[in-house]
Amino acid sequence: MKILSRLAVFAFAASILSTPLSARADSAEEINIEVAQSLKKLYAQNPVAQALGQQAVGVLVFPSIVKGGFIVTGQFGEGALIEEGVTTGYYSSAGASAGFQAGAEKFGYALFFMNDKALAYLKKSKGWSIGAGPSLVLVDKGFAKDFSTTTARKDIYAVVFNQKGLMGGVGIQGTKITRIRLD
């Protein structure tokens, strides 16, 4: 039984990574609705995210990232860039990793761009790998204790939310973010 469940998780991850982007793209309207709902819920539950949102020049929100696999894992999701309350672009978030890992999970994350230089880097890149380029800080409970709007000096802050599933740890380091067209 364990082998069957492992094979199912592996097949799930392989299908996510092998499906063309256009085949799994949500409509702009669907993404906008999910992004708005996720951001509203995140701000209501996380005062640090709300404070970052008030100062950010742009917020890139991925409301639903699906991650799964056995030994080799893959993750994928779509989201939107919000600037001054308006959607200015759509992006995919994809990643793969290998190592001692197994399971499946779903989570969302938001990237808060705190300056124009960091936001311009996202917009001009043909695909941005998190961990390369502007400095990024993952906001966790420990960070929140020492945070104030005057200490927010990094280029980008990442907040993970709505984590569900059975996989140890959420990582966005090494994730590639690419602008997508929704026609």
C-alpha cells in the first residue's frame, strides 16, 4: 500500500511538471478572484503582511501552489501582480527539487516588493529564480516579533499562508517566477 501511495504522489508531481503552461492556466478572472480573496484573508489574519502591503510598491500573490512528489518533488501555481490596487500582470511559480522528501501539500504565498528597483527586476526578467537577484526575507513568526514598518529595509518580503497537506516544510527558494499571458 505504501508503494502505491508513493507512486501516486510521484505521478501527480510528474503530471504537474510535464503539463504545458497553457493547458493549466486559469483565466484572468479566476486568478483575480482568488488573489483578492487570499490577500483580504491574509491581511485580516496577519498584521505584518498588512503593514507590508501598505508600504509595498507591488504585491505578487500566488493563492494556490500545489506541491507533491516522492524523492523528486514539483510545485506549480499561478498568481497576479497588484500595484496600487490594480492587477498589472500574471505570473506562474514553478519549482522542482530532489532529496529525501515525500508527500503533497497546498499553500499560498505573497511577495511584497518594497522598492521600485526590486519590482523593475521582476518585470524585466524573463524568469526570476527566487534567491537570485533582489534580497528576499521569508517572514515567519520569529520575524514578526521584531518587525516594524521602520525596520522593513529589504527589497522583498515573502509571506507563506494557507498551508495544508503532508509535506515537511515549505520552501520557495529556487522557485522560478515567470510572466504569463492570459488571452
